Amino acid sequence: MSRQQSRRAGADGQVVVVTGASGGVGRATARAFGARGAAVALMARGEEGLERAADEVRDAGGTALPLPVDVSDHTAVDAAADRIERELGPVSVWVNTAFSSVFAPVTEVSAEEFRRTTEVTYLGYVHGTLAALRHMKPRDAGTIVQVGSALAYRGIPLQAAYCAAKHAIQGFHESLRCELLHDKSGVRTTMVQLPGLNTPQFTWVKSRLPYSPRPVAPVYQPEVAARGILYAADHPERREHWVGGSTVATLLGDKFAPGLLDRYLARTGFKGQQTDHERSPAQPDNLWKPADARHDYGAHGEFDDEASARSYQLWASHHHGMLAALGTAAAAAAGTAAVRRALLRA
């Protein structure tokens, strides 16, 4: 990398693209990369939220390039990728996290709403990935991070459109990873499966529920997700990363007892995704138009009072080598003690 490119790329030499960067997980992730000194290109539809997110990246120490883009438009995503390469330098990390959805039973979601959710939440990832590959593959370098969810494996009631799109992303990711491995490519792709998070989505996602929607407990702050995403970008050799103990429990439960989980979610999934407050008819709806075009919602939602800023599971996942070594040492110590007791008895 030339000296000029290094200066454009930011203090750490990274050029990072984050889609859905105006709020929630995308915003927290963009800010975290900015704190590393990276040059961050932020894509989102809502111009006010996007500009405030860019300010946060700069305040954190990074370089910011806000780009108003609807990821469902592949030509707009391609044009944005070309501009990023011209103005910031070669993209080293591309993070797909933009989404939209509908909270409602299946029979209350229209065909057009299923299509729109798919275009943004699934095809938006495809468009971002194709744009990234177009630039990364000729260089034989780069990392693509697909931000998923426990719902990429486990469908739950009232979120059929979102779950279906996340399942599609999971399949797309696995196919792409196999192809890159076959080609012995230097480009890497990994996926991060997230738990329930305190983000503005519950304020602005289209809902037909009688009560205000809420994240499935336990709830984590978006900064927990951002730490997991940065770690995944640094360790793309792992096919996927799990964030949060609830994600682990859900994925393992779905693997070993899916029928039991069906019945559990049938009993708890409706009430567990709604607050005790009736949904306001004036609640914003960002399915077709951005809710943060003129109002900034930030990274956090309305559940700060119960959201955890840390995840012990995430720490353990990031330190599994050290934990394995400690476990081995403990086992060796226990074995030595057992031998010593046997010798003393002898």
C-alpha cells in the first residue's frame, strides 16, 4: 500500500464498509472501527442518522465517508463501492448488517412486504457481497462479514419475513465460503450470529402487533455485537461466531431438540416479543422509507434499563485457547495430585 493510500485508509491502514450504519448494530460497529483509526464508509438510507453516525466515527478517531444508499438497489451499491475505492482506498473489510422487516403473524404480512424484506435483508447482503468480491478477488485479499442472528437457524413466531431472510443469508454464506476455499482464495468470509439487542429497530420496524415490539430476553447492548463483529473481522478463518449465551442456547436447542423448541416458542414467543404497552399508531415504519431521514435514533433502543453491556460467552469465545490451556493445566494438576495421594497411600 502506498503512503498516500495509507493516509486515505486511516491510521490502521484499514478501509471498512458498514451497511445499515445509521443505527443499531451497524452504527456501533462503524464507531468501533473508527476508534481503531480505520477509514469507514457508512451506507444507509436515513441521511440524518447517517451524518450523525459519521460524526461519531470521526470523534472516535476514524475517517468517515457517509453514503446514502438503499442496499436493495444493486447498481447503487456497486457505484458506492467504486467511490469508496477511489476516495478511501482498497476495501479490506466489508460488513453487511442492513435490514428491514415486519412484526406480524404470517397471515398479516402481504406478499409485497415479504418481497421488500427479502430485497433489503437478504438481497442487500448479496449486493454488498458481490460488490466487495468484485474489488477483493483481483487483489486476492479482503474479509466479508455477514451479520446474522440466532434466527438464521431458528425461526420464531411473528418474524417470519426476517427469519426467512436470515436463513437465506446463512445458505448464501456457506455456499460462498465453500467456493472461496475451493479456489484457495485469499478472500475470507465469516458470519456472526447475534442475540436479542437493544437497538432502534423495535421503534421503527413495521409492526402489526397489538403491543409495542421488544427484543427477546436476555437483551444485550449493540456494542456487545460490535465487539463480536470486530473480532470476526480479525479472525475470518472461523466459519461463524456466536455472540451471547442465549444465541448458544438457541442454536444448540434447535440442533438437538427442535420439536421441543417449537412448542416452547409457541407458548412464549408471542408475549416474549411484546411489551405491556399498546403500540402507538404513530410508530415509525422504515420498511419502504427510512425512519431516520430527519431524526437520529442513535445506536441504542428503548431497553437500556435491562440491556447488558457485556457477554461472558463472547469473552470465552474470544479466549477459548487460553481457557483450553487452563483446563489442560487444571486436569494435569488434578492428575498429579491423584498420583501423589496414591503414592502416599502406598
